[in-house]
Amino acid sequence: MAKVLGVGGVFFKSAKPGQLARWYSRCLGIPLVAPGVATFSPGTMPRGGYTVWSALRSSTRYFRPSAQQYMVNFVVDDLEAALQQVAAAGGVRVGRVREYAYGKFGWFLDPEGNKVELWQPPQARPKRPRKR
């Protein structure tokens, strides 16, 4: 049987796709390779990072205050700095940062009202040398 190997992309409609893509590039460093298009290499994912695919109930409140039917999650290297950059660029922070064993999360609304989740995976603990 053929099987899915990973998420190949996130596609969504935008009133001004080029402008929105440039906004994301400026405030979060998303690497645009063409107008409105970015690519990410698996090698840039931090240790402990992974991609989640999750179908949620249609009644979920998780995407609020956005009315969209989807929410994108971006892995970041510094959650607080990323949220500050987003706010400085006109994004609206929503909720408070939450921390779990699998990382820290923060949310914002982009200029078109899409709720976006930022995830900073926990840092891998450096191995300590054994005492002899």
C-alpha cells in the first residue's frame, strides 16, 4: 500500500497573497523562493521538532478568534522574539504563551485575521561527561 511520508505544503486563499507573503518574510524570516511561495528543508527543523497532522472536531474553539477553517503552526527557534517581531510588524498576539513537556506555544492573528500558532520545541539537553 502507498503511504504518506509527510506534509508537502500548506495552501490557503488570501486577499493579497504577495503582500501577505512579504509580511511573513519580513517579520518571521520565511524564505520566499517566488512571490507568495516559501519552501522549508527538513534539515532546518530543530532536534526534537516534528510535523503534526491533526483533524479536530468542527466545533473546536482552538482556532478562535479567527473564523478560518484551518490554522498553520510554524516551528521557531525563539518563541518570545518571534512573537515580538510579529507584534512589531502589526500582527496581534492572542492568548498567553503555554509551555508543555514538548515545547512552548504562542499565537497571533496575521494582517488578514488568520490565527497562526508558533511552536518552540524543547531544547535537547547536552550530554554531560561521565565522571570516572
